[in-house]
Amino acid sequence: MFKNLKISTRLIGAFTLLVAMLLVIGALSVARTVSVKTDLVDITERRMSAIAELELVREEGNFQARAIRNIALFTDPAKVAQEKQAIAESRSKVNGMSIKLDTLITSVKGRELSVKLQEGRKPFREAVDKFIAMIDAGEREPAIAYLFDTVRPVQLTYFKTIDDAALFQTEGAQEASQRAQDTVKNLITMNRPGFRGGRLV
């Protein structure tokens, strides 16, 4: 499973290299410059933002999982109520993140994975609701059994869809970064004779 969604530190080096190489180049082909810009925008404005949002979605999923675990452990009604409220607030946050992700993810494959993510979220939400209803009805032992037998498996399936979506965005960012680097290297090679000629003059 894709456990570590953060790639910012791995991409910073690539961005720094690209900027330095672009500063060295005196004359750039307009078409290739646009290509580099497009790839960098794809990384910085879309894919890294999407990855960051997916990280937050997963964090909220973990938060909700801890909350239902606490509900299973707590016997104080006030504490149980606090955890239920926390779950409701977390769900509201995820709703907002889902809306933002919908604007960031534009590729066909990316949208397919987003749909699977939402499809995976629904059973998890419904299972949590049923677990809470069983707790509210005083069915603690059956609720705890349901937590392990049903809630946990659908939670893992939901997390897998988040990881798959994040992995796709990560790979896309890495590919865009590589394309940009290759384009800049080609531009340097293309302009090298001109640089040599300028030194001779």
C-alpha cells in the first residue's frame, strides 16, 4: 500500500535544478519554453495541490477511525457525544476537500480514481453510521464485533482508493518533472553552438 503520500521534498531539488538551468539558457525556443512552463504548472498548481489534498483526506480518515475506536472504548455519554461531533466535523472537511479535488483533477484516469475514492468513502461512512447507531442502542458487544468485522475492512478499502489516487498524481508529477528536465537539457544542447559563437566574438 502506498503509505507515504508526501513528495514535496523530493520535487524541490528537481525544481531548483530546472530554475538554475533556465537561468543559464540565454535564448529559448518559444514552443519548448511553453512546454516546460506547462509541465511546471501541472506539477506546482495541480498535481502537488491534489497530492496535498489527498494527504489531508487520508488524515481525516485516520482521525475518524480513531474517533470510532474511542466511541467503542468510552462509556461516558459526554465523551461519546464529543467523538460523534468530531466525526461530523471531519466529514464536513472531507466534503470540502472533495470539491477542491474535483477542480484539480482533470485527466480521465485521475477522474476515474476520484470516482473510485468516492465510491470507497460511501461504504465506510455507512458502516460508521451503523456502528454508532448500535452503540446508541446499547448494543456495545455486537457493535465492537461489527467494528472489526465490517468497519475495519471497508476502511482499508477506502484508504486503498486514496492511496491509488495519490500514487497516480505522484507518478504524473514525476513524469512532468522529467519531461521538463529533458526539454531544458535539449534546449541547452540546441543553444550550445550559439553560446560558443558568442564567446568567440
